[in-house]
Amino acid sequence: MIAGRAALLAGTTVLLAPLFLFTDYHLFELTLAIATALAILGLNLVTGHTGQISLGHGAFYAIGAYVTAILMADYDVPYWATLPASAVVCAVVGFAIGLPALRLRGHYLALTTFALAVAMPQILKYRGLEGLTGGVQGIVLAKAGPPFGLALTPDRWLYLFALAVAAPLFLLVYNLARGRIGLAMAAIRDHPLAAEAMGIDLARLKTGTFAISALITGIAGSLGAIAVQFVAPDSFPPLLSIFLFVGLIVGGIRSEAGAVIGALFVQFVPDLADQVSKAAPGALYGLALIAVLYLMPQGAAGALRRALAPLLHLRSGGAPAAGTGGRRANPGGTRHVE
Amino acid sequence: MAGVLHQLVAGLATGGIYASVALALVTIYRATHHVNFAQGEMATFSTYVALTLIEAGLPYWIAFALTVIASFVTGVVIERLLLRPMARAPALSSVGVLIGLLLIFNSLSGWLFGYAIKTFPSPFEATTAKGLLGGYVSAHELGATAVTLAMLLGVFLFFRHTKLGLAMRAAAYNPASSRLVGIRVGRMLAFGWGLAAAIGAVAGMLIAPVVFLDPTMMGGILLYAFAGALLGGIDNPLGAVLGGFAVGVIENLGGAYVVGTELKLTLALLIIVGVLLVRPAGLFGRALVTRV
């Protein structure tokens, strides 16, 4: 109990310290990192826990961002009130995409979601939707300031706001993954047929996971749009989805802490690598992706946990092997088609 | 009517490129059940290599041949080094490695050759400057289609009538039994990757004069090729080739008369989703049965 409180206190201190230590610009970057962490958290649920590979979560991020932008610019909705709307829209879209995804597995699903990511900018540019989306020009948003006359700069306020939005969602995923539903998701991932035989409603759980995952990533998109104050089709290229995927793998596919580590990696490593060459961030992402898959399939979070376990006397919790080595091909000559 | 005819012919010309890339995808899919997400970026990189050789003063066809050989070797090396250890890993791991390859090749193209859009020479334009067949086809379209068809025929003959081709088909169809009769299955898989990389390189060099060369050149093309491969049946090379041509025609006619050029990529998405939902095996593929 005391240890728990101490951890909570330490965590809160770490999260609030940047408010006093960092410049506005760095806080703005951290706010974006929180949005990215949320987006990866959504991916965590659908790809990490349920085993449905999505290379298209950038599309949900884009939809969330656009819902917020359209509501703010065209309907004068305050920025905070756009989040529930964006959550609902993204959950519905996620559910709709989860339905056909039910019939796809492994590489096929990855391919289909990737196609969605590639097509997204074109759909946003489409002339028939221009009245709504602003076409290629996109939409410029007003800066969201602190309420009640708080003596905070807008960037400082938005950092707090993003934290306040992200915390309950992280808690939601944490509890979801460790409860009855988490067990069902693991069963579906590791052996769908056996899971179904045990009475798990495969279709309902898979589409439900897709919806919640899209909801979380959509809210991340809204936060991103509010912070950047601008959306345009080319802010959401297919590479965005791939970067989220990189963050997922690098951080650790089934770890909430991994989502944060992955987001920090995706957000800040390019800043450093950019000084070498324009191409360096991409190359670094690619190398990191392959290196992590080979060297620490549980991602940075898994590696950290293993390194710290003796120090903290953490119960290992029987964390199931993530990434490689989970499922082996059947020895009997049957062929699994993913 | 003339307009439709023109779109049809243009569709067949680009369809040939999609058919080649689709064939490359199918070659890898049959052997390892991997969808090679890096195929497009690898082809783009090969095309840059070809451009560098041509700019260094080599004649077009010699640069062409050297590029194909270099791509083949690269494909073999990638399979041996990176994908072999992932052969039995879950899908997420192999998808991860392939996405990593995509990012690396994309960055390498930009890093080594720059992000500026470049023109790529065509060996056919010098012969006739204006359109052929009553102005419907450009010399390049005709030449590229001829090269594509020759390549497809060559690959077909290779798989049908050579011992190596037979061994490759056997290794893809039933690795365990193939191994028992003395086929080096691992070597066949690596060879398949090499072949796919070489086919991709040819496609890249043929499309580059049309769409111009930049590091993201093959992004959309890869998607159409996927759509074509799925439409024809992703385990059927001939089906994938026909699917590639079909997607080229659908894309051009659809772009011109139905959805407009802005939503062409969305058309590819719709074809992919449609095929996977209605007939996952594709038009010519075998329906898949898994024993459990």
C-alpha cells in the first residue's frame, strides 16, 4: 500500500516536473508525445493483445484530428468538447472496419489496413468533401488557452490537458488487459479455434477491440490536432501508420509503459537523427525495428522489466512471450496461413 | 469511344507493370507465405542504381542487365540474412521485419540519391517520337509492354520447363516432401526472393520514365499490384498477372469515368477489401483449407 502510494507520488512528480523545467516548445513536443503514446496504446490493444496486425492506425488518428478540427472551425465547439465526438466517430469507424477485418488474419489484415493508410490522404483531399475538410489546404485552428484565467501559457495548459485525457485511457487499457476480457483477448490471439470452443464470442470481441482501439487512437488524433492547431491531408501520410507500428514494436507490444517508451522513441529520435541526414530517421526506425524483433522481442519495456526485476523484487507476473516464438508452425505438415 | 479505347490501352500498359510487381509478390508469397511490404521500395532502389549506371556512361541495356543481377543478389542476401530466422515466427514478427526493410530501403534511396524528382531515360523513345497505332500508344508504352510480356513468358517457361523451376515449385508446394527427395528448400526460397527482387527491378525501370523517379515512386504501384495479385489469386502466378492487367484497366477506366483521378488509390483499397470479402482465394486461386 505504502509502496503503491510512493510510486503514485513519484509518477506524478515525474509527469509534472516538465511544467517547471522545460520551455514551452519542449512541452509542446511532450504533448505531441502523449498523443503518440495514446495512439500506440490503441494499437497495443488490437495488435498486441488481440493479435490483429494493423498498419493503418494513422487513418484513425487522422479521422480523430479531422473531427476535432471540423467541429472547432465550423461549429465553434470548444476544443475539449470535441473529444467525445471524436471518440464516438472513431469507435463507429473502427467497428465498421473491424467487421471485414474479422475474415482476415496476419499478413492479409496488415495489407488491408496498410491500403487504408495509403488511401486516407486521397480521401481527405477528395473534392466532394472539400466543404468539410478544407481540401488540400486543410484547416487552421485557434490556440486553446487555459480556463478560469489560470496563469499558465497555452503550451503548459495543453500539456496538463493531454495528461488528464491520457491518464484515464491508460487506466482503462491497463484494467481491460488484466481482467476477464484481457484473458479472452489472449486466448483469441494464441488459438482462435480453441477460444471459440471455450465459448468466447470471437466476432464480438474482435470488432469490440477494434472499436475501442480506434476510439483511443482517434482521441490521440484530436489531441494532436489541438496541439498543432492545424490539420491537412498530408499531415497523415501512410508513414504515420508505420511510425506508430514502429513505436509499438520498439516499446513492447503488450505493455502500457511500452506505449510511452515507443512514443518517446518515435517523437524524439528523429530530432536527434535529423541532424545527421534527412534520411537518417527512417533508416534508424527500420534498423531499430529489425534489431528489436531479433534481440528483444518483448520490446524496450520487456527488456527494462527484466533488467529491473531483481532490484524491485517484482513478481514477473508470468508475462507471456511477446513477439517472436509464441506460436510455432505445426509439426504435422499442416500449413498455417496467417 | 476512341477515349475508352485509349484508356483501355493505357490501362493495359500500366497493368503490365502491376502484373510484374504482382508476380514478384506471388513468387515470395508462394514460397514463404509472406506479403513483401518492401517490394516497392526495393524496386525503387534498384531503379536508382540503374540510373546511376546509365549516368556513369553505360549503355541502357547493359545497365539494365547489371541492375537485374544486382537486385537478384540483394534479394537472395536479404532472404538469407533477415527472413530465414523469421520463417517460423508469428506473422507480427515477419511483418515487422518487412516494414523495417521498407523503411531502410526508402531512406537509403533518399540518402544516396536525393529526394528531388528525376527523369529516367526510356530506350524506346528514340526510335519513334510520336504515337503508334493511330496515336493510342506511345513508343515507350509499347516497348515496356513488350518487355513485360517477354519477362512474364520467360518466368512462365522457367517455372514450367526447367529443373530448377520445378524444384522451386515443389519447395513452395510441399517443403517437407521436397526436402526428402533432395531439394535444397532453403536455397529455393532464397532463389525465389532473388527472382522477385529482379522482377521488381525490371518493373521499376519500366515505369520510371512514365511516373518519374523519386524515393516514394512505387508506393501506389505496390498497392495496385497487391490488388491485382489478390484479384487473380495470390498463390497463382498466372492469375496474379491477369489480375495485374485487370487492375490496370479498372484503374484507368474507373479513374476516367467513375471516381475521378483523385480517388484512384481508394479504388485499389476497394478492390482489395472486395476480393478478400467476396472471394478470398481470388478469381483463379485455390480455396484455402487448413487442417486443425
